[in-house]
Amino acid sequence: AGDQQRMRAYAKELVDLKPSLIFAVTTPVTAALQRETQSTPVVFAVVSDPVGSGFVKSLAQPEGNITGFINIESSLGAKWLELLKEVAPAVTRAAMIFNPDTATYASYYLRPFETAASSFGVEPIVAPIRNEAEIEKVISSLGRSPDGGLIVMTDASTLMHRKPIISLTAHHKVPAVYPSRYMVPEGALLSYGIDNLDLFRRAAGYVDRILRGAKPSELPVQVPSKFEMAVNLKTARALGLTIPPSVLVRADEVIE
């Protein structure tokens, strides 16, 4: 609650300065700014569902003073499972872990995950969690037999709990795919996800266009276009896995 209040206070401060434009990162920040202004142009990045959040009328036609770049790409739900099967072919049960309170967009990823599971001959397990005890329960259950695997959904909660998730998958010898590259140097087996830095670079183009006279309502919300993958070979060895050359050649970063 304190954070929300602080965000609102800062948003009001910014709007009161009467800037030509405000750049916002994440859904809560954009929401705080929307409460304060319907006229100052706002360009956002790393927002999951701008239509559902009420920031824009549609991706193609924002219609208001807000536009930007989303960090949701539903096809990742299937891609994560495909990569898990590539690096751990023995997997026949795969759980997708997420916190339903923070990943309100979970269905975007769950639907393609469940569809892909049938084509890969994998039992899909929807695994909502809210604390470390529930995380431990999911991962220990997967580790009871060698056919279990884990997919970590991109989510503020899984980000916050990434260290215990990485530690528990190592302890229970569960192969896992993660959404963010920076998790791999921390011990994650493999990551595949959106390049958020690319979103920021592209957002700069929208900022420039608006400052030169374009209106946010005329600039469609853009979807991710660049993805990155990283692999940790030390973690793979500890799990008894051999990463196929076909995966290694596609990786942006390989940790020995």
C-alpha cells in the first residue's frame, strides 16, 4: 500500500511539472500516471495488458494520451515447453509456475502451453503459487520421478522468488526453463524470453516522434520483436543433461 501511495505521489509530482512527455515502466507506474493526466503524452514499456488495464482502447488504436510497448508474447507458453523437451527429452510432466495475484495475464501463456503439451506427449500441470512453501511443494512433487520438468512464467512474484526456485530445482534435480536471461548466471538451466532492453530502445523512437508532433493516439501499441536465450552448462551437468548443439548454436549466452 505504501508503494502504491508513493507511486501516486510521484506521478502527481511529475504531472504537475507539466512535462512534454512522460516515459513509464511497468503497469503500476502507468496506472498511477493515468490517474493524474489524460492530456500529457505517456509512453510505456514492460506493460503486460494495456487494453485490460484500461490504458488504451485497442493495440491498433490507443485513442488516448497513452501508448507504448508490451512485454507479453503468448507464443512463449509453447516455446518454453519446446525448449524443455529439447534439453530434457525424458520429461513427460511439466508444471508452469506463477502467482495468480501478480500474473493476472497467466491465461495468455497457459493456453498455448496446454495446447503444445498434447503435441509433445506431456502432461501439463498448472501450478499457481503464492509463497515459498507452495513453490517447494510443486518442485519436490516434480522431483519424485525423473520425468518432471518446470517452466517459470514471467511474473513479479517468480522474479522475487527466483533464488529459492533455482535452489530447489537443483536440489530435486528438476530441469527448468526460465523467462529471463539474467537468471542463468545465478544457476538457472536455460532461459528464453523477451529482450526488455530492446523494448526501451524502440520506445525511444516513439518518444522522439511524439516530441516532434505525433499524437500517442496515432501510434499503435507495439509487441515484442526480439528474444534472447541463455544456457548454463554447469547446471546441465549437475542435472545429468547434455545440451544439444542445436540449442547451443541458438543461444545468445552460454555459461561454462
